[in-house]
Amino acid sequence: MANLDQLYDAVVRGDDDVARDITTQALADGVDALTLIDQYMSPAMAEVGRRFEACEYFVPELLLSARAMKAGLELVRPVLAARGAEPAGRVAIGTVEGDLHDIGKKLVSAMLEGAGFQVVDLGVNVKPEAFVEAVREKDVNVLCMSALLTTTMLAMRRAIEALDEAGLRDRVKILVGGAPVTPQFAAEIGADASGENAVEAVAATRKVLGLADA
Ligand code: B1M
């Protein structure tokens, strides 16, 4: 029988091999896939987030934990998909036009998945029209945009304007983030919220969707 506490520990310690092994064994033992996420992986990522905010963990630890969680999630996702389990919400995320930085975006994406959201990653250098297309086609509740350059953060405004012009602005909540992005800038361009880091991004996503604190 799989020792599920080891799954929690593996995610907190960022050990993707152990996370993969325990998840495989647990699924073979018949442990419920949602239990693995709700009771072990997500609480582990919440603990990682707490350590990050307390400056006990830094970006490298966050990346390792995100990788370990993804290793487990990749095994659990097909099981959930097969039985049609509802995610907490659907999110599309991308780094804006002209910007190739994707490490932070991937981290935000992994934390959102860890919190139970279904995430469509649109990649980097995403044009405003591609964000519009994602909102039109992917049935998402939240659109997340990341920018790391002071020059490219302006593309967030263009994407929001494009959504407005397409008549789709009211269909989604918009969250923006990345090193140069401030809450003032977010408000100025008409976004619903911003997050300073991946942990805040999850909290802000839950908040804009009116979900209770995790
Ligand atoms: Co670039 N780069 N880079 N770079 N790069 C920065 C951002 C820079 C600050 C370095 C510097 O000069 N000190 C600087 C920007 C200056 C500015 O505009 N103010 C810079 C520059 C100038 C450039 C180039 C223009 C350099 C050149 O070619 N002359 C060029 C631009 C290319 C382009 O995008 N068109 C460039 C290229 C690159 C690489 C390709 C070499 C590489 C990216 C590789 C990759 O991503 N695959 C790179 C890197 C690695 C960096 C630094 C060193 C690290 C960025 C990173 O990954 N951080 C960066 C300097 C730095 O930040 N110290 C730098 C780790 C990551 C976990 O953090 O991305 O901040 P971060 O994400 C955080 C938060 O910002 C937040 O949560 C994340 C997790 O906590 N967050 C969100 C991010 N997105 C969010 C979305 C949200 C909410 C929160 O909601 C939707």
C-alpha cells in the first residue's frame, strides 16, 4: 500500500521521482485520484507557498516542487478526465506579445493546477488576437497574462482592448503579473487583479472567481 504522506513530502521537497512513484502506486492501489490532489498534492503546494512567503523557500525550491507536483498530476489528470471531474475553474495563461520569458508563467501555471484549476498554456509571445481566440474558443473563466519586460507589459493593455473590441471582455476575469507589473498598472489597463508571485496569483484567481480562501 502506498504511503501517501510520502507524496506530500515529495512535493514539499521537490522530488519528482518519488512523487511519480507514489502516485503510480496509489492509483494502482485504487486510491481516489481527487484524494491525491485535494489531500496531498494541493496541501503540499500550499505549504510550499507558505515557506516561499516566509522566505524559507526561494524560486529554485518553488520550481522543484512545481515539477514534482506536475509529475504526480500528469498521472492523475487522465484518470480525472475519464470520469469528467469538474475543475475549480478554467484558466488560459500566456506570456504577452514580444516577450519570451516563460519560467515565471510556468510556475504560475503549475501552482494554479496544484490548486485544482484546469490550465491552458498558450505559450510565449502570445498576440492579442490569440488571447481573444482563447477566450472565444476555450471556455475559460480567467485569462492570465505574464510580462517580464517594461516594454512588453504594454501588450497587456492591447490584449484587453482587443477583448473589448471583440465584445468578450465581460466573459472573463483578467489577471496580470510579472516583475514590472504593479497593482496600479493592472487597474490602469482594466485588469481585474494582479499577483506579485505564483502564490499570490492563485489567491487572486480564487478571489476574482468568488471562491473561498483555500
Ligand atoms: Co531576460 N530580462 N531578457 N531573459 N531575464 C529580465 C526580465 C531582466 C530584468 C534582466 C535585467 O536586465 N536585470 C530584463 C528586463 C528589464 C526590463 O524590462 N525592466 C531582461 C531583458 C532586458 C531581456 C532581453 C531584452 C535581453 C536582451 O536580449 N538584450 C531579452 C528579451 C527577450 C524577449 O523576451 N523578447 C531577454 C531574454 C532572456 C532569456 C531568453 C535569456 C531568459 C528567459 C528564458 C526563459 O524564460 N525561458 C531570460 C531570463 C532568465 C531573465 C531573468 C534573469 C530571470 C527571469 C526569470 O525566469 N525569473 C530576468 C532577471 C530577473 O528576474 N532577475 C530577466 C524567475 C521567475 C520564477 O520569476 O519570471 O519574475 P519571474 O516570475 C515570477 C513573478 O514575476 C510572478 O510570479 C512568478 C513566480 O513567482 N509572475 C506572475 C510572473 N508572471 C505572472 C503572472 C501572474 C501573476 C504573477 O498572473 C497572470
